Amino acid sequence: MEILVATKKPFAQIAIRQIREVTEAAGFKLALLENYKNISELLVAVSTADALIVRSDNVTANVLDAGKQLKIVVRAGSGYDNLDIAACTAHNVVAMNTPGQNSNAVAELAFEMMLYQIRGGFSGNSGTELRGKTIGLHAFGNVGKYVADIARGFGMDIFAYDPFVSERVMKNNGAKQCINVKELYLKCQYISIHMPSNDITKKSIGYDLMKKMPQNAVLVNTARKEVIDEAGLLKIFEERADFSYLSDIEPDCKAVFEENYKGRFIFTAKKMGAQTEESNINAGVAAARQIVEYFNTGKEKYRLNR
């Protein structure tokens, strides 16, 4: 069995060493394609692979056509919009992700952005504090739970909305349940978004929700830019000088922000949520272990195309 790790943005070398240890201990061969420049390199490399590990690399129907021996592809990370799930199913390829492996890294980044923003970018001017402020978690999965844990340390008042998570789970993690999303935005000065991008969530956070937020509102997005209705975001920025937006990915309307709203936004140069040594290792090794377990026992816990 050949396991191919194909990454335009490579894993750290310590992660590759541990991935190799897992795969070779199981008697599998590890192949690497790192820093590739065009799709043709991937199409050649995948042609002999039985399993594929990627990060943000796109796994399309063309890739699956080339990987005639492929049985499983694993996205090392939580988000999987770079995998064509329907094409995987059509090609009888199991698709998985590795949820939870970068959750703490994403949660810490949310607070890094918040702290930098409320202290005025460390400009020396007077800022504000997080203690005693309200924070709302829009979705309460793995990342949301880590955010709640950190927020407790700051002494924040924590609320959460997630129709798929019980009040008991939220309470056990220090958050108060909101019965609907409007209540969350009405109550919380800070909103931290942790939902995937899909047909239901795309552009689901728009003007009508944002305008409900209290004075000095801060919207923090470490999820996907697609969940934000950018027209609504620009409208609220035009109407409310107290509104700030912190995002782990540049919006399409970045130029408008840079021209008109300096000091009220932070956009990372590239998606940084999983960019820590620890999450890099965790996600890569988890992907390798899931592949080994699938081949050895048929385990499909994180299968996406059932």
C-alpha cells in the first residue's frame, strides 16, 4: 500500500517524521509530493497511490480520475471544502477529515486577534479589556469549546448558539445556551464564528444579525469567509463606526476596508488558524492513523461521504 502526502504547503518536518513512523510501522510505503507548482505534478504522483493525505490542496474529479488505485483521501484538518465529496463517492473513494486536531490553535488565534484589536494594535494608546465582556459562540463544536475554555480564563460572560448541541453540553463547558441566533447577537459584544461553509451557512451572517450587536461590537471569523454576507458587512460598517471585524481570511471586499475603515479590522495574510507546530503535527499524524485503521480494521469514524 502506498500513502501519498501531497501538499503545496508542506507539513513541518517533525510531522512528516511522525507520519512516516505511523505508516511504515503498519507496513505501508510513504510517498511525498511537497511544494508542487501545478496540478500535473499531483496527477502523476497520485497515479500509484492507494491513499492520499492533503491539507488545503484541492481533490477534484480530475485528481480522482488519475488516482485509479485510490481508496481513501484524508484532509488533514477540519474544513473539507477542498474535497469534492460527490466525486469521491462517484469514484468509490472514502473521504475523511481530522476534526479537532487544530481546534486549540484556532481558538488561540481568535483571542490573539481580539487582544491586538482592543489594544489598538499596541500603538501605545489606551485600550479596553476582555474581562466582564460578553462573548457569543456561533456554533459550539470542537473550536467553540476551546474558545469557551479560554474565555473563562479571561473572566468573560459566555453564550452559545448551536441547534445541534444540547444545553447540557454547553453548560458543562461554561456557556449559557441561546435559544436562537438572534438572541446570541443581541446579547454579545463579541461574536466568534465557528461554523463550516455549506449551502445552508453561506452568507448566513448578514446585516440583520450584525445590526443587533451591542455597542462596540466585534465580529471574529476564524471559520470561512463564505459564511459572511459581505454586502451586509459593508453596510453595517458604513452605518456604525463602533463595529469591528476580525477575520482569519481576507474578504473579497478587502480593498474597501483598507481605504475606508483603518483601525477597525484585522485580516490575516493567509488562513492562519491551523498554522502552529502542534496542530500541524496533530492533523498529519491523525490522518495517517485514520488511513492505517481504515485499511486494517475498516474503521470509518470520520467518513464524510456515507
